[in-house]
Amino acid sequence: MASDRGPNFGLPPLGVSIGLRRPHIAGLLSERPELPFLEFVPENYMDRGGLSRRELLSIAEFYPTVSHGVGLGLGSIDAVDREYLSRLKRLIEETGALWASDHLCWNRADGRSSNDLLPLPFTAEAVRHTGARIREVADALEVPFLVENISTYTVLPGAEMSEAEFVSAVLEEADCGLLLDVNNVYVNARNNGIDPHDFLRTIPAERVGQMHMAGHDDRGYVCVDTHGAPVRDEVWDLFREALAITGPTTVLVEWDTNIPPLDRYLEEAATARAIYDEVTGSPVVSA
């Protein structure tokens, strides 16, 4: 079933930007490069005050923000952590974040966290379970909510559907949006033998509220999602295809390890922006 919110899950297509990384905060505040938004990782700020919190709130005075978390464990079997949600909601309200997102994975069991993004089984039961938890999270946060397709290195036994079918079913069950990580689509295609083009054609394009682009380490026998290198040519090609399907949206270039100087990070975003402008031919919408 298509989303009744229209394209981009009803979210404004902001164009291309970068993630907020600590080494760049001083430069962003002093130089204020022209960027349509910044994405922050809430776990870096939720339990902190002092300088860290003040820096984030200062950034939010000058740039629209979106929140991209890593700790919800949306498919976990433990009960949703309501205290965590309360802290996350407070940070979203303080920053005025336009929407929130997290990963379509599990990471908790018996009160313990794996500190990793673990894959879910592609089953109808997992669809129902994860969809209900996403609805609970979205209702609590009271902002639009997106889930991201993760990178994986195997498909769990007992799969009843493909990854693209599973992601699509969860989006419908939860009535949420998709943060489409194009690099993860490529990595999974290489690691698990899926067709990346079929993945892009299968997911509901109207639910794609945001995209991620990142680099990976191709070791020949496996692709490792490092977020620590420039985007590879084959992923740029897949990005073009994804944009042709979705139309104008919001795009973030991620760089989480081996973080380069701000100028180099902005160069990578400029490459994405040139492709975005070429493919979509549409102006972005101001937040």
C-alpha cells in the first residue's frame, strides 16, 4: 500500500548535506558553509550537558537538523526503553529536528546491548513485531520517523521473502518512511548475492524520505561497510538510479571513521550534489 502522504513520505526534499561530526563543529560555527541541513547522532548528546550540548544547540540555531540514531534496536525483543525515548524526544524538541530515524535491526536481548546493528529474519512474524515497535516509537516521538536498511554479511536462515520485500512490508506495517542507504544496498548485493537494481525497483519510492551515501572497504571476498572512505564509483552509479526512481529528496553523505578535514567532506557532498542536480533537475525545498 502506498503512503498517502505523497512523495518523500511527505517530507521536504532538502537536497544534499553532511553529517555533524565533532572535529568539524568549530569550523561549521565559524565558517557557516552553505548547507541545507545537518544530521546529528542523538546518542552523542542525549546524556550530556555542558559544551557538547551547547555546541549542538548552537548548530541548530543556524542549520535545520534531523536526528539519526543507532540505539533503538527496533526489532529487539526487549521492551522499548521508554526512558531512552523520553531523552530522545527532549533532544529532538530542543534542536527542532525535522524528523528522526534509526536502523531496521535488533541490538538488545535480556537487558544487554550488542553495540552493533544486527540483521532481522525476513519473516512475517518479524514484520509484525518490528512494525508494532516502530509505531510505538513514532507515536512517542511525535515527529516523522524513518527506518534505514542496514548492511549485512549473511541472510538469516528461514527467510520467507527477499530483503526488499521485508523492508517494504515493515514500512507498510509500521506506516513509516525509509531512509534508503544506497551504499548498504550495494554492500548487501555483493555480500548476499541480491540484485541491487531489483531492490531499488521493489521498495516503495514514495516512502523514501532520505538517502545516505557512504564509502566501504571492498576486500574482494567481502564488502565491509566502514563509512570511512570516499564513495565508490559503483555506488555513485546506484545513487543515480535511486534518484531517478524517487525524484528529489534529502541526501546525506556519511563519514564516520577516518574522518577527513571539513573541506574534504564538503567536496564529497559537492560530488553528490552535482549528481543530484543532474538527475533530478529540480530545486530543493527550504525547510
